[in-house]
Amino acid sequence: MSDLVPQLRSTLPPVLADASEQAGRRVIEFFTAEIRNKNTRKAYGRAVRQFFDWASARGLTLKAIEPVHVAAYVEEDDRSAATVKQHLSAISRLFDWLVTGQVIKDNPAAPVRPPKLVVESGKTPVLTAGETRELIDSVVEDASDVGQLRDRAIIGVMVYTFARVSAVARLDVGHYFQAGHRWMLHLQEKGGKRRDIPVHHKAGEYLDAYLAAAGLHGERDAPLFQSLKGRTGRLTGRRLQSDNILQMVKRRALDAGFDPDQVCCHTFRGTGITTYLENGGQLETAQHIAGHASATTTKLYDRRSQNVQQEEIERIRI
């Protein structure tokens, strides 16, 4: 770590790079040791850099930054309330880290109130049950094609378990297992959360067909979803990453006639939750399956109120 500090200091915004060596080291520790999730690290890094670039443009030093400056930055930020709130959280958390490291005395972001954010529905686009079935059915044209079977299994798992794409990418063959008469999936979600979810019979069919074609039965420690060797159709043994799965989903959506800009991996999470609730499922159970800490988060994925049938729209006869 000590060997990397000089190199990493050169990448810091001017306000931080010009501060003491202790400050630079502490900031680097924040992003390398305190923030473990790579996506959070990227988002926080972007937020912190933008704020300190703003401070540098106004001639501020690290120790000269006061609550009035942070408040001014928040007021000038014309992005969405959710983005501003995330940025303020990142800035405040870094300042807390600097306070505990005795770099500065007080956190100037602590007194600043974030913008009010009222969210009743999530922004992730969802598909209807019929549209999802159409997309899934379009994936496999050749029942011997391992790549097609793999892609259908991935989408099926996301739909029927409400799993995040990161958890799906982390699955090993052994995480699909039999417990009594039931088949289960052991999902490792963000924040270290682990949960075992019963496998829907459709998802089980997709997984079994893929594993049989791939010859992965018995390879418990192997990645469940693997990349392919060019156009050979053979698996590489290497784990398929979340970004690769997103690219696959976009491609499959386009092939099925959907707008790829309106379909992402999270679409299937929202679609699964909405369909489950439409069919009489309980919100508390959906919360448990999705691994949400709060039912309020689960409600963001419930789009039942938005599902106006096309036939009803056609009643507007003008």
C-alpha cells in the first residue's frame, strides 16, 4: 500500500493533492479499504471528484471548506434529487473518514440537508408477463446451441428469482442444488447477503437443459454461466461478467423486436416482482425473495398501477 500512495496521490483532485500527506493517504485508504463495492467506489469517486473540482475552481483548500460551501454546491447542482442526494452522501462519508483520521476537525457536509426526494415508483422499465414470455421463447432457436440455452437460463433465473445480475454472475454450478424434493439456488447478493431461493419449474427446465448441453453436471466449483470461445459455441470455463450479461440482454431484446434501450437486467427483476404481485403474491414475501431490507424498496418495482391495457387506450375514439 505504501508503495502505491505516491502514484495514487497524483490522481487526486488538486484540493486533495495539495493537502497534507496524511490527508492524501487517508483519502486513498477511504477508496481502497473502506469502500469495498466496486460500483459504490466508482460512484463515490465521481461524486467526490466533481465536488473537489468545484471547490478548487473557487480557490478553496481542504481545511477551508465550510458547511456554507457544501450547501452552495448542492444548491447549484441541477441534476436529479436522487443524484444530488447520492453525491452529498459520498462527500459527507469521506469527510467523516477524514475527521476520524484527525485530518480535519469537523465534517462540513454534516449540517447540509439533502434535497427532498419523493419516489413512488422506480424508473427501471418492466415488461408484461406476455412480453417476457415472448422474449424468452425467442432466445432458443436451436436446442443444441449451448450459448442460446445459457442465455435463456440466465434470463429465466433473473425473472423467477428477482435476482440482481451481479448475484446471477456469481453463481457456481454447485449453487444450483437439491434439498429434499426441491431444487434451490444459493444467491450471493450485494452487501454479503446470502439467500436460498426455491427454483421455479420453468427456471429449472432452462437450467437443466443448459447444464446437460454444456456438460457441466458434477462440476460443482465451476462458474455456472461461462463465456464462449468465439463462434465455436464451446464454453471457456471463465465466468461471465455482469457487463457481458447486460450486452447479451440488449442483443436478445433487439432480436425479439424490443427497444434495447428499454430493456436491461433490472427489467427482469421488476417484471418478476410485478407479475408475482399481480397473481396474488404478498408484498412481504416479494420483499424476502428480492432480498430487500425494506418493503418500501420492493414497492418501487411494483408497476401494477401502470399496466393499462392497450384495449382500454383504443377506447379513446377521436
